[in-house]
Amino acid sequence: SKLFRIQPEQVACDLHPNYYSTRWAYEFNKQIKVTQVQHHHAHIAACMADNELENRKIIGLAYDGTGYGSDGAIWGGEVLVADYVGFKRSFHLEYLPLAGGDVAIRKPWRIAIAYAHALGLDISDLPFIEDLEQRSIRIVRLQVDKEVNTVATSSMGRLFDAVAALVGIRSEVTYEAQAAIELEELPRIHTRGAESYPYRILGQTILLRDILESVIQSIKNDEAPGLVGARFHLTIVKLSMDVACRIREQIGLNEVALSGGVWQNKLLSELTIAGLIANGFQVFVHHQTPPNDGGIALGQAVIANHVKR
């Protein structure tokens, strides 16, 4: 505000109470209105604004790693019906425990262990387990059982991390989304003719047990990591089209916006866009702003501007 000599009329920020930007928003000027915006709502609004859309309801597939949910959980696998004023959470990935919080993000093996344990899946004979300390495995499982230092998450990014670890592609990362990126690299040559894994939707919840159980069985059957990755990608594509079709049947919406860092996965984006278009949807993606959190501020600003009205 000093550099550009402006005096804001209002401030928009994230819902997360511990973000520096959220605390700053409330401390900046006690007289200025603060509008807190849910992370994934901001993602979809940013994509809409990037495409210069008028204010109207649209189906939003908001897939990313971490975003503070309105219920206090960590969201990230969200199917929204949203406009510039508000949103409805139509579907979401099943909540599973993120054991260790940020530590788990750096060590995807922890996510794989926690998810499998929470769902009652046996992974004791998977190859990636051999390189882990038994004590560390027991600690993660105990964290899940006792709900100690765990947070519930519906994150699509963390699901990709878990599959990458299960397959043996990456158990620890040195930069953001490394496991998911490496999981993306292998499957392309296997996608043609590959079959997706089964999944179930119960109410608003996309259940993950069938998907992960099938991934584990594929590994036990000695399927190539690239094929397992291809089948997993095709599963996410299929369920994305499924939920979009369900919403269209319910309320007639035919426009879909893709936003969130997971959509930087080129393989997933290409297959999903092609599938949605083939099913008669109009698809909007980012062009001038990135789909990851680099575009969040745009969505926050647009939402705050419309809420002000």
C-alpha cells in the first residue's frame, strides 16, 4: 500500500487462523472489512476470473494438497458448486488421517502407512516396507489409533503421495509434490487400454478403500509401477467425470472449472479435459494465472469484491 500509494477499502484472506496473512488482515486496520475466503472456493473463483466468466454457478473440481476447510479439517479433494459469492461442497474424498502433519508431507511413506492402517489394509509384504524401520511404522500406526498428532484430510495431493509410496516410487521428498510428479512420469505409455480401479461414492463422500486395496493388489501381482500409476490416474479421471455428471443430472450445470495444484499434472489434466468434453461439458482451465496457490489471491479478491456488493 505504501509502494502504490493506495488505501484498501477491504482485505481478503484465507480461513486458516494461523496464516500470517490472516493475522495481518485483522491487524492491518481495525476499521477495514475483512473477508475470509475458503481456500478451494478461491481456487475455483480464480479459474473463473481467469476465463472472464460472469458471476454464475459452475462445477469446480478443486484438487490440491492442503487447504483449510470450513469444518477445520484439511481439504484438497473437493467437488464444489460455486460462484463468486459462495459455494456448496457437493462431493469430497474420504477423510483419512495425516499422521505427523507437515512431517508426513515430506515423508509420503507415513501417508501410505497411515491410510492403509486406517482402512484396515495389509501392506506388510509390499517392497517399500523393507526399507523402513519397524519402530517408525509402529509409531505411525499408534498415532492413527490414538489420534495423536494427526489431522483429518480429504487431500487429493496426499492421495497421490500415498500411491507413489505404495508403488515404491518415492518414500521421501526433497521438494513439493515430488512424489506425485514422479508418479505422473511413468504411466503415460500404459494408459491406452489400461483399466481403472473400482471406487464407491457414499452420499457426498468418495470412498478410498477400494482404490487403495486395488493398488495394493496390483503391486502384489507384480504389475509394472507405470501400469499401476496409469490405472490410478484413469481412476481419478473416471470419478471426476462421474461426479460432474451426477451434479449435471441434479441441477443442470454443464460448465466445469479445474483448479488446484494437482491439475499441474499434465497427464491427469489432458485425460480429464478430454473425458469431460466427450461427455458434453464445457471445461475451463487456467491461462494467465497458475492453478496452484499462485492464483489464490485473485480468487480471494474477486470473491471479496462480490461479497461486498
